[in-house]
Amino acid sequence: MTLQSIQAFSLAIPFTAAFKHASAERAVTQTIWVEIHSQNGVVGFGEGCPREYVTSESLDSSRAFIVKHRQDWLNKIHDVRTLVDWSERHRADIDNNQAAWTAVEIACLDLFGKEANKSVESLLDLPELSGVFRYTAVLGDAPSAKFDAQLAKYLQAGFQDFKIKLSGHEAQDITKAKLLSAAGVSPGHVRADANNLWRDSNEAIRHLMALDFPFFALEEPLHAGDDQGMARIATTLDTKIVLDESLVRAEQLKTFADASDRWIINLRLSKMGGLLRSLAFLDEARRYGMQIIIGAHVGETSLLTRAALTVASSASDILVAQEGAFGTHLLTKDVVDSPLMFAGGGLLDVTKQKIIDRQGFGLKIVQPMLYLTSFEAM
């Protein structure tokens, strides 16, 4: 099969409400959108979410990566085998451009599946999607009244697992903990994400102990890469640490192998560099006896939600929780005719979605032209 063209865009869809955490406040998507056309007139779609504070990527760096390699992709990528071959020969470049490559890879897999009249799962010799996926309720760093209202909505909707964003302001975070307790939410069902708030483990421990709420796990309490400091927090507070910004490549896993039960990995496709890298990462995580959360960047559309389902299905034996699938709960418009999004209880039943027995990722893309800006025009 011959690729005819590769087009790249920035995708900026407004949110229904701003979402805030310690590293950023966002009210619109920051997304790379890729469309790959074959000579047969088939189109594959891809998505990536560059984040400066996660992988040091931006829309500008993503554009440069795509411009640099586009002609080479057109010349050399024709199927899954040549896609894998290219990625292996350019591993170092992808390590610095995970989100951009994610968008290209997803578009390729979508296209190859459509051309072969297969789902992406069938294309990759994986079991077809089936069953129900349960998502975590995520509460941003909001004032107490808004936080309480969001929590009440999630509880009314039947959610069982929660993730809250910490602010670093003691009084504000204590109030969040008290609201959770007052609502009858068990600490064993709550993860707290600090988004690399603290420089010093002593400061983090003091702050977290003041909350008097023994979270099931803490995500990235210290600056990325402070493994010893985070291990000290885990031991002192008798909790687990979720690694996100501190773990972006499979070869880093060996750093945490000696105490694998202490760590949980937040695996986000756009952070890891795509679907194929994420699947390979799962194999390594199993080898080290580590558990996984399938994470999501704020503002992902249904396309990344769908790709993440492939990984979640493959990770079921080591999967602790799953995030994402917000669809139009957060976006004012999604990119598909029927958004993939959680329903009551945070559940997404794929048997009820119109993605089964379809080719590629099985989504009918409704072109969000109002929100697209061609990279060529940037």
C-alpha cells in the first residue's frame, strides 16, 4: 500500500469548563491532529497531546518533527511491519517527540486497518474489544464550592474511584479531604495527583499528613525523577506512588524494579509514544511485576480514548484504574458522530458502541474544521 499524503493540524476545541492542576490550567485542547491518505482514497486519523511539562513537547516542536520526517514516511511506511521498522530505527528521535509520533502512528494504524478491512485489534493479532471499562472520576483543583458540586455529581452518577488534584495550599487541600470524608468516600478509593508540586520530601510529607486522609496512592508528589524522595514519601505515609512524568520510556522501569509493589505506572499513549510502544511497555511492566493505570491527557478526543481501549484490554491483568473517556462531558464538541464517553458509574460498555466490527479504530470522524489549523499555515 502506498501513502499519498500526510497532513498535520493543530486541534483547539474549547472545554465546557476550565480544568486546573498544579502544572497548568487549560480551557481548550492542545492537540496534534494527523490525517494520512492512501492512493486508494482511504483516510486514517491520528491524535497526540504535546505537553511541555510532561515530555517537553510543544505544538511547534511537533510541527518540526513532522516536517522533518514526512517525506521519509511517505517513501518507507506501507504497512505495520514497515511502521515498526521505521520506529525502531528512529527510537531516539521518537523519544523526544512522543506526542507527534503518537498522532502519526495512530493515523497509520487506522489507515492500515481500513485498507485491510480489519479492526486495529485484528491487525495487531490482539483479541477484539469486548466488555465494560470502568473510568475514574477526576476532580480538578477548584475552589471548595465547585469541588463539592463536582464530587456530588460524580457520586450521584455512581462513580466508585476518584482522583483529585492537589493545590499545595494546605487549607484548600484539607477542605477537599474533609469534603471527601463528609461524602462517605473511602480513602482506599482515592488517588491524589500533585503534578510535581514539591521540591522536598519533608515538605510534601508534612503537607500530606496534615490532610489526615490516607490516599490509596499519590501521583508525582515531587519534581520528576526524584525517585529516592518519592520512595521516602511512600514508606513514611504507607502509600503507593503513581509515576507519570518520571517514567516515559520502558528502559526506565529497571530503576523501580527493587520495590515494584510501591510503584504504579500512569501509562498515557501520547506520553509513551503511541499504541505499539504502550503495548511493548505492558510486557516490560509485567516482567517487573508492576501495575498500570491507563491515563489520559486533559482534552483527549474519542480517538485517543479508542486507542487507549486497545491497551486497557491488553492490560487487564495488571490494570489498577483507567482515566479519560470524557468526550462532551468536557469538550464542547468531539470529533466523532457518537463520542466514546463514560456513562453512569463511570462505565463504558464497548458492546453498545458503534465501533465493534468496524475497520481501523471504528470511528466515524466528523471533521471539526472550525477547530483545525493546518501546520502549514502556522
